[in-house]
Amino acid sequence: MSNFEIKIPELGDFKDVEVIEILVKAGDQIEKDQALIMLETDKATMEVPATQSGEIISLSVKLGDKLNAGDVVGKIVGKMLSSEGGSFENKPILPTQGSTKIINPASIPVSPNYISHATPSIRKLARELGVDLTHVSGSGVKGRITDRDLKVFVKSILQNEGIKNALPEIAHDEYSNYGDIEERALSRIQKISGPRLHASWVNIPHVTQFDEAEMTTINRLREEHKDKGNKITPVAFIIKAVTRVLNDFPVFRSSLLERDKKIIIKNYFNIGFAVDTPNGLMVPVIKGTDKLSLVEISSEIIRLSDMARQGELKKDDMSGSVFTISSLGGIGGTAFTPIINAPEVAIIGLSRAYIKPVFDGKSDWIPTEMIPYSLSYDHRVIDGAEGARFIVSLSEAIKDDVTYK
């Protein structure tokens, strides 16, 4: 039995190659061709194997060490199989393409101390896709993550098979232990809208700003229309005002194509408005609000709201919006944070109007009806200054007679 040094093989043009994994320890019995350590360059990952069977006496490397050709990794005791005297150099085993067993990553528990192993190209692709490799189960040699493993994992996430690995689950108790319970199935609308709202909240960095607008002009014009036999809801006026401001702030009628690093500006004005129905919230869309009068917009609100409550809306009635308005004013509340109706980038939420004293700029405080509202927007597309300019312009548009001409 003889002692032999384990040396790093010739690495070509690479220098200071990092040790990313140590697969054995002193005292281990190893077999010929068994991988001892893993090295990673910026282009490839290599295994340094044993060229004979034996016992590891000692290791002289640790994770993160930078090694070069000829450096000693450790010592092994065994029967000499090399003809080169008292030492031998190992040849690296490069990753090879072989049969791949597809493993569902959603079914594999991940240890907090688990270290994923993959080539630099796979790590780069994972970073671009935003994938945490500790959640991906490798099917390659020694659990190495292959290109196919990564693709299977991403596909499973998109199909909601692996979502439990992406977000922690909400813990539930045995509620019946504490009293009577009742189970109710989600409505069809809740089943459809729930995942969409969740996706919007998780994927879009929401920012919400708050303001209020004077209702004096709207109330006066509503009375004038009422005298003519036209009953116009406040939401119709808000849609008119939003349309006017969207013309000046085109980024608020855009959609973000994150992968392509660009936004699509929509040069049309289709406004969605939320409707409370017995089965849940629905969002019909009024098309071409820039070409409709107040009376026409109000008529569309009534028509589409009735269809929503009767469950008669078609796909086209709920498609193509560039901006959404959600109103809780008829119910109550002072403010709320609306969730963006993706792929739109902004939404406003209207709350209940109230009377407050407003200084007339001279000497009097005038009781004035104000409507509070919230603007939520996608911070990847719209910054705070632009959001503030939008709500200031909207408040001015709401109280301006010209808006409704």
C-alpha cells in the first residue's frame, strides 16, 4: 500500500479555478473514477476524480479555494495503479449529455442548507429567469441541475404545479375544534378573478397615492341634466375626467413587456369600471370614451352594469381596457388601495364623497362636497413624481367645466 498525492490536472487557459463542492472527507473509502471535488470556471464545471480505489488520508482544500494545475488536493492510500512513481495527476470529467429523469420540483422538499450545483450557463439562465436554484432538483450526475431540469421547473411554475415552492403556504387550523363552521364554495367569478388578482399583487410593485377632488361642478351639471330628463351617475363624470387626463399622460394607458424591456402605449381610450354583482366583482369596459358624450357614457354604464348583474356579459364586453375605475362610494369608506387590473399599469379607486370646509381664498370657509380617491400604479413604469402630477391633473379636470363639454 502506498500514499499518493491527488493533483489538479491541466486546465488549459484557466487559472484560479474555484472549488465549489467537496464530495469526500478524510477516512472515506473511494472507488476509481469517483468524483472528489468540483471546480467551476466561468464557462464550465469539472469534476476531479480518483484514478484508483483507496482511502482518503487528508484533504488540503476547502470551499472557495482558487486552484491551478498541479496544486495538491489531498492524499490517498491504496495500491499503486499509476506508472508515474509516487504521485499521479487526475483528468477532469466534464459534464456530459446523458439520459435525464424528469423530476417534479414541486414534490421535492428543499433543505435550508441545500447547495445547488449547476454550470455557469445554467446559473446565468436561472438569474435571467429569476429562478432560485435551491428550488430546482437536479437529475444530472451527483444531482447536478441540467438545462432540462430548469425548463421543467419553470414550466411547472407557469402551470401552477410548483407554486407552493415559490411562496409559503398559509397555515390552517382545524376550525371545527372551536365551534360550528360552514363551508361555501367559491363562485365562478372568484375562481377566475382570484388568481389574476394574486398574480397582479405578487408581480407588480404597487404604489398608491391619495387625493380628493371638488364635486361642485359635477353636482351642478348633474342637476342640469336631471332637469332635461337625463340621470347621470358620478362615475360617468369621473370617466370623462380620466379620459381627458389619460390623453395628457400616455404612460398611464400603457402595458409593460418586461421580457422585451419596453412598454406598449395604447392610443385608444377604453375604460373599465368595476361592478358589484351577486356573484362577485366584474369589470365591463366602455369602448372609445374619448368619442362619447356624458349621456352616452352614462347609458353604457347602465347597460353594462345590468348585463353584469344578470350574468350576460360576453368576453368582448370585458376586454380591451387601458385603465380601470373601481368605486366604493355607494357603500362607504374613506380610502382603499385598489389592485391594478394587469396588464394595465394604473387604476383609481373612488370612495364616499363628504362635506368639508374649503377656504374661498378671501375670508370665508365654504361647505364643499369632496370625493376622495386612490391611484395605484406600477412603479416599474410610473414613478412617484409622475403619479403626483397625474392625480393633481385629475383633481383639476374633475372640477373643470371644460372636461364635460
